[in-house]
Amino acid sequence: MPTEEHVLPDTALDVIAPACHDEEEYEMVYHKPSTMVNVVMHYCPGCAHSLVHKLIMEVVEEMDIQEKTIGIAPVGCSVFAYEYMDIDMQEAAHGRACAVATGIKKLMPDKYVFTYQGDGDLAAIGIAETLHAINRGENILIVFMNNAVYGMTSGQMAPTTLAGMHTTTSPDGRDVSYYGAPIKVSELMANLPGAFYVTRQAVNSANAVRRTKKALQNAFKYQQLHKG
């Protein structure tokens, strides 16, 4: 048995500051958004879905638009967003999220409507709906999660797979002379006349996460201003 002086502390806080037991002495630096469902996420370790879910829901909470927000998630890992985002969600057929979002926004123009799509969904089977929705200047937000592979179905090459990038269907790397060049979605969409705000962000560092959240805040506010 350990002697008195070797008894383990009850909590980690006792190790950090054993003399501080008054909650008022601690400063809250982060809380889970109330706009997220209180469940454990199933995503693979290192996947950015959980982080981007959190950022979107933080913006929704801070803008106080939970009851006014509708998300559309199609086929792919993105379809599980409705398990974690405590807002109205609508599933869409593979690649058809922008078409569904267009219909919802036209019926309920006062709602904040966004799609949440992966690269296989948006840049492959759904690229026509995406192009036309943006070209028309539909007042919706499109969140494009691009990891450059078909992650849900074993990591096959996607339209956005980088030149030389190894996937299960391009084990020697993407050969542009054989497979063609990757589609640069942001540049493609930014050239459409209906596009108002197009930005490429990442979540691979703390600074990048902050920039991504700011971009999402801008996107929701531009929708509020009917910018397209």
C-alpha cells in the first residue's frame, strides 16, 4: 500500500494546482457548441470532418441561427453530419446536394442553407449541379471537404487527387498524361459569374483552423446579405 505522501491525486487538476479547488478561479477557454449533438463521433483518427463540424456549429451558435439553419448532406462520409449537427438536416442523392439546397432556399429564402460535400460527391458525380447552382448565383453556402481520395470506399483516386499522389487505384502515383490533371475546384468555381465568395482553407494547424472558421463566418454573413 502507498504511504500517505504517495497517494495518487483524485484528478489531474490536483496535480496542476492542488491548492485551487474553487471553480471561480478557473477561466473557461472553450466549450462544446450547444448546436452539436452530445454523442461521440465515429470518424477515423485524423479525419477533418469532426473539426469542420465543430467550426460550422460554432458559427451557427455565435450567430444565433440554429432554428434558421438547414444543412444538406449527400452520399459519402459527409452524410453522417446529421448525427452530430443539432439543426435541421436533409439528405440528398449522390451529387445532388446543390440541387436540393436550391429548392429549399427558394421555398424558404429566410433560412440559412448550406451543403456539406466531399470530393467524390461534389467534384465527380455532382459537378454539374454545383456548377449550375453557382452560375445562377443561388444564395447558398457550399462547404467542400476535399481530401483528394474516395475515403469511404478504400481511398481510390478522385477528381482532385494531386499529380503524383498515390491511391489504391493509382498505386504508382497519379500520372497526368494517363489519368488527366486534377480538377482545381476553387479556381473553376471562382470564375463563374454567380460566385461571390470562394476561398480555399485547411485545418492542419491552429492558425489554419482559425482562418477556416473566419471564412465560414464570412460565408454565412454573405448569405444573410443575399450576396449569392
